[in-house]
Amino acid sequence: MRRLAAVGVLGLLLVAASAGAGGKDAVTGAEAAATAWLALTGADGAIESLRLIIRTEHSEYFALTYWSDELRVKGFLGRPREGTCLPAVIYNRGGNLEYGALKGWEIIPYVEAGFVAVASQYRGNGGGEGREQFGGADVDDVMNLLPLLKGLPEVDPERIGMTGNSRGGMMTYLALKRQTLTGTHDIKAAVTIGGVADLFGWLDERPSMIDTFRALIRGWPDKGPYRARSAVEWPELINVPLLILHGESDDRVSVEQSRRLAELLTKAGKPVQLITYPGDDHSLSVSRSGLVEGLAWFGHYLGMPGEDSSLERHGDAMQQVLSTWPGSAR
């Protein structure tokens, strides 16, 4: 009952945060009351606070604090300013600790294409509470974005997708695994870019990663926690349409990881498509970050008749918001 009540008030908080007439630092009485109430509940996925970063004619973006496993976790939330029953995307960042930390602009392409988008820094990062575990309990921080989204009145809970790059690809695979093991089907489609699918293979590629593993995962040389984070070890547990994108000149995560995972998923009869990009790098910087293909994938599996989430349609709007992002986004 506590969780249901908390999720039900998310819309009130978002509306209140959007309605402040005094600019991005304004806090209405309704927002303050909702924030205080949620702070007392601490339900998974409950929003504790939203701070407006930027508002355009068509969209708005917030710095987010939400609850996960009784921890305050930081992230970002963006949404179109108009529309109901909108599709949504969870964006999973790469890196670890403060390396690769979100700036907020990462969700711009999805919001400007018509999705409500949310992203987590993962526990312990960006001023959040707790300690990240590189695919351990911090997977809860990703999964708890699902009730957050489902509690927003403009989100269609039947049209939620997930994407992630690098370590965020691993987090995406882990979320799909968790979904299968719990018998849920909230995530309807997924896209990964340069995703980590094999921690043992990654160590062979980059032996220096052992320092990160020992600090965040711990337990080495026990291989159990590393198998648990490696999608190539459990392809049978990935059961949603998955698009895997990878640059063939990626020097941070070998394209062979994605090739192997795609092969295993295909043999297991899973809905998967692999696209590799000759000469492109870890972030697909030559290929517009894979957004053409990624947005088309979400449009196919999450879209409704009459909706156009293509990069061609929304690219100018994305660039406009990006160019005005505080702190010079890129």
C-alpha cells in the first residue's frame, strides 16, 4: 500500500515542478508538500525531488533524486511538454563511479523524439547515497526506474524501452535477465551500444580492468559474480527484441563481445539484430551514436500509428536543445 500511494503521487510532483512560474529555482507549495511526503515514504521508484534544468517550447528536463532500496539516487528525467500515453526509455550510462557520469544531455535525443526518458547515475555516484557495485545491487537502481515511469500520468506503461552504452549495455542485459527471472515484461524492447557482455573476455582485452573489478565487484578470484554479470553466460534469459550496435574499431570493448552474444542469442531463438560499423569507435561517433538505428528500433516496437520518432524528423530539435544545455554539453 505504501508503494502504491507513493507511485500515485509522482504525477503531482512532476506537475508541481513544471508549474513553477518563478524559473528553474522556484518551488511551489504543492511541490514542497509532495516532496516532503515522498521523503517519508522512501518507496522504490518514488521521486524525492526534481530540479528544473531547462524548458523549451516542446520539452523540459530535470535533475532527479529518487528512492531505490532506501537510498537516495541521483539521475535525470526529461519529457515532452505535450501528449498522453507516451512511450518511455530508460537510458543506462557507461563508466563507473564518477568516470562517465551523466551530464543530463544524454537523454535529449529520446525526449525530443517523443519519449519520456530517465537515467540513473547509480547509487553512490553524483552525490547519491550508497556504493555502486558495477552490476550488483545497483541493478535495482535501474529496475526502480520502472515504477517511477509507470507512475507518471503521461507514460504508457506498455511502451517502455531500455538502452545503454558500454557498462550501460551490461546493465541493460542484467535488467532483461532480472525481468525474465521475476516473470515480468515491463521492458518491451532494448538497444545496446558497445555493450559489455563478457567480463572475462574484457579482462583479456584490458587487463587493467581487474583493478575496477576488485574495487567494485570484489570477490576475485571467485568467478561467480563475474559470470552473473556476463550476458554470454545466460543468453536464454534475454527475451525481448534486442538491437546490438557496435563499432568494429572499438578499442574499449571489443566488437567480438557483441558478435558472440548475438550468435548465442540467435542459436537460442531470441529476437536479436546485430549491426556493426566498420571503422567506428566505442561511442559510434562516426555513425551519429547509432541513433538512426536505435530510434528506428524503438519506433518499431514501441511506436503507435502516426508517431515518428526518427532522427531525420527530430534531429534539428535535438541539436537546438543540446546547444543550449547548461555548461556546454559537448
